[in-house]
Amino acid sequence: MLTISENAAEVIKLILVGGESPEGAGLRISSSEGEASAESLEAAVANAPEDSDQVVEQSGVRVFLDEQAATVLGDKTLDAERDDNGELGLTVSE
């Protein structure tokens, strides 16, 4: 099952608060091309999971994974780190 680091949880909380998301909302990770690869994944705020989504709740946040994302991220950790410009972004690690 996907693990959500404390740093990633803080970033997700900021995203959800910034979008004024309703109670129970979360970050939905899905495959943009129907492929099961890390490169094809994209994330967006969702008010609720879709019927077939796997729901991961950790550190006070909810992440919804479609079937392909659940396959790709099943044994990974969602983390956050700063890029070369100093911007925080979500990353996936082993």
C-alpha cells in the first residue's frame, strides 16, 4: 500500500486548503493515458473517490488511486521535496 510521508501530507493539506476543498476531499492520482507507469500519472484535487479508487488515509490526508496508480504506487512512498527553483512538489520513492 502507498505510504504518505509527513512532508507529502503537509503539501497535500496546503493544496486542499488552497482550493477550499470540501470535507472528505483528497488528492486523486490517476493514469492520464490508461497506462500503468509512473510517467503517465497525474494528480488533481477530487471531492470524493471514484467507485473503483483505492483510498489511502494517512497523516490526516486522503489520497485516491485509480487502478493503474494503485498498481504503480502500491509499494512506494509519496514524499515532497524542493525542486531547483525552491518549489515544493510531490515525489515518489521506493
